[in-house]
Amino acid sequence: MLFLIMRKSFNFIISFLVFITSYSQTKPLADNYFKQGEFEKALDIYQQLLQKTPNNYNLFLSLIKTYQELEEYEEAQALLIEKSEIYNNPQILIELAQNALLQNHEEQANVYYQEALVRLKERALFASNVGRVLEDYNLLEWAEEAYRAGLEENPTNITLKLRLANLYGAQGRIQRMFESYIDLAEIDMRYLPTAQHRFSAYIQEDSDTQANKIFKQVLMRKIQSDPKILYYELLSWVSVQEKNFKQAFAQEKAIHKRTSDGELRRMKDLALLAYENIDYNQTKTIVQYILENADVNDLQTIFDAEHLLLQIAIDTAKKEDYDSLLSLFEELIEKYNSQENVIVLKMDYASFLAYRLNHKEEAIKELRKLLSQNPNRSIEAHVRLLLGDILVTDNQFNSALVQFTHVQRQMEGQALGHEANFKIAQTSYFKGDFKWALTQLDVLKRASTQLIANDAIFLNLRIQDNILGDSTQVSLKDFANADLLVLQGKTDKAIEQLQYILVEHEGKSIIDDTHYKLGELYFDQKKYEEAAKHWQIIVDEYAYDLLADSAYYRLGMLYEEIFHQSQKAM
């Protein structure tokens, strides 16, 4: 008896597996026939499959769509009515309405839509699917009715609230969309990032745009009736989108005064955003507020604030300020000498010595001294990468490669390891060892850090495009030297080198790279006419080159934002 039961079970499993295999092979075939417009062949397969799995709704819909493509609307209608009588599913009524519309029977379609809404009151569970199908058919008003019908029966359904809020945006009813997403964030703050993501599609940097005005009006009305922290947070958020850090700071102060814990995380984030957007005056104002309000025992917050002020001093320093900056470094290093944070200051100090004062030998000694103190692996990696960078700018390529290789091996598979890989490739490129550079770059194409992967691809293409058919590789070596001069901060010499390449290597494949690079350097020097000239050459003479798209984009931005010639930008 047990044997018979086991045998039947075994036969069932085998039959089921055979069917699944058959289904997985034939369904894609039918779908492909449908896409190719061979509807009769698709119809035959769908019918066979549906006989074996009559409850497969997706398969049923595929059959209906095929009948409609064949303009066999009566067959489709008969099947839909039959299915509707068996299953009280409002979605089937939507498909009946669509079938009627395909025959230009609009009145009949409206009857089906209305009937679907009536059924939704009994089966609100289907509201989300019905609304989504109506949206797919671009029947937005009916979709809204479906979502509302579902919410009448289940007012707390978050999925329906999200779909309705999104629908308002699709309808262009921006105020309702803003209000709905804000209401969702009020219910659960976990939806705030979702709301901000949706708002970002409408909010612009220009504060005078209609969406920005509507958004702020909605928030101000809410504040007047109930001044919740959320509304001030969103006012701060929109101010940041507009790059109005002064206004954002005003909102953050209001938030800070209304919170009992005195936490300054949001204020610190705002200071960093202002700094990244080069609004140094406002950054200083925010940092000063942080220092005045930070707990004396919150050493990390105080350090971060003072470090940010140091960064601004470095960024804005002129040669006559260097002595006072050195004094500031000494003061801060002495103040934090007993804390781990001091390593960050010492690395900044080494960078300042190398890149501003051109005291590379002294900077190298400072970094080697740090390494002798046995820092943890992560800090050691950062120090070695900086040391390697300075060695490269001092033309000590082999010593730099030692530092980068150490990090590559210690941090293999991690972001810092990938960064070291790229620096090995770049340094080999500067040395003229293009073969080894390509070996390293091949590894980096799979890097998890997208920025490094992109840099690797561009350098790889530059080398590959310019070593073929050039046994001496002189033109690429000359270009690599120009790149090195840029890295060393010798922009004028780099431009001279690139101009030399245009003459000396005329007709070589490196010429388009040279024009593009000259455009970048002239742009950085604010010599916009010169930049435009070189990018225009690429657009005109190298239209099928990989750099053409980038040159075209840069030209467009130049005419739009600098020359204010929108017609040419297009």
C-alpha cells in the first residue's frame, strides 16, 4: 500500500516537472510570436497552455490581448464575460471596458468602469491592481476613482495612498501630490525619503519656478495650522535644493530650538552641503552656530567644525595668507595631538606643504613619520595613497608604485584597493609603461566603485586607441606628460605641451584627445572662447569619435550657461 502511494506521488511529481519544463519552453515562444506580430501562432500556443492551467490569469490576459490584436473582439468578450461570472474580480471588468473601447463602444466601456467601481466597494482588496491597470491604459481619472473607492473601504492602506499621490503627479495636480506625500510622511517618517525623491522631479534650483512656490505655500499653510518639525525639515530641504543655505540655516535653527535633545547632526550635514557648494560665508556662519551650541564633551563635533573652518581657510588662501595658515595648522595639531583625529590634520598639513608651498620633500617626511606610528589599516591606506600622489608629482614614480602596491594588496577587493589599482595604472601611464597600465585597468573595469571604473575605462580607451600602429608610442608619451603636468599644477606648461602635440603629431590619433584636453584646461582658466574653439573642432572633424558626445555636451553647456546663447546650445 505504501509502495502504491509512493509510486503515485512519484508519478505526480514527474508529470508536474514535465509540465513546468514544457510551460517554461513554450510560453516564451508564444510571447516571442506575439512580439513579432505572428498572432495566430501565439494564439494556438496560449490556447493549449490555458487548457492545462485554466486559472493562470496572466496567461488568460495574454490570450485576450492576442484575440484583440487579431480583431476577434467577440471571442475576447465572451471569454471575459465567462471569467467574470466565475470570479468576482473587478479587474476583468476593466479588460471588458478596454475591449469595448477598441471597438469604439465608449458608452458600454463606461458601464463596465462604473460596475468595476461598484464591485471594488465589495472587494477593496483589488483596488490597487485595478487602479494600476487603468493607469497602464492611461485612464487616469478612472484610476483615481478606483484608488478612492479602495480607500473608502480601507482608509489606512498605505499602498493606495502612495499610488494616489503618484497619480496626482501624473495628472499634473502638483499641489495635491505634494500634500499627499507630506501626509504620508506624517503617518510614517519612513516614507519621507520616498516623498523627497518624488518632490525632486518637480523642485528646481530656481526658487521662482511654479512648483517651488506651490511646495512652500503648502508647507506654510500647514505650519500656520500646526507647526510640526516635519514641515520645517521640508522647508530646509527645499532651500537646499535652491542652494539657499541662508534660508535652510534659518529653518534648521528653528528645528534645533524645538528639539529637546540638542542634537546637531542636521546642522553638521547642512554645513557640509554649504561647503561642497562653495558657499563659504554661510558655512562659516553655520559652523559658528555649531561651536556655540555643541556640548563641551562632544569632541568629534567640535573637531569636525574646526576642521571645516580649516578647509575653508585652505581653499580661500592666497600666498600672503600662508604664514597664518601654518600657524593655524600648528595650533590645531597641538590642540588635538592626543586624539586620533590629529592624523587627519597632519595629512592636510602634508598636502598643504606639497601642493601649496611646493615643499614636497618635507611633506614626504611628515607622511613617512605618520606611517612609522603604526596607524590602523584604513588610516595607513589613506596615508600611503596621499604619499604616493605626492611622490608622483615629484616624478618619483617607482617609490609611488611601492606605496600604491602596498595598499592594493592590503585592501584587495575594497574601494581603497581599487583606488590604489587605478593609481598604479595611472603612474605606469605617466612612466610610459602602457602595457602594465592596461593590465591594471582591465582589473578595474569590474571595480565596485563606479567613478573609478569609469576613469579606468576612459584611460584604457585612450591607451588602446593610441598605441595601435605607433611602435614608438611617442605621441601618447607626450600626451601622458601633459597629463602629468596638469596633476603637478603646471597648467600653462601642460597647455604648451598640448599645443606642441598638435603641431608635432598632426594627423595622429592623439589629436582629438589633445583638442578635448585643451578645451578642459582653457575652461578651467575661464578662457571660454578658446575652450569652445577646441571642442568645436572635435564636433566638426571627429563626429564619430567617442569624445564627440562629450564635446557636444560641453559646448552646449558653455553656450547655455556662459555665453547665454540658448539657440546655439541646442
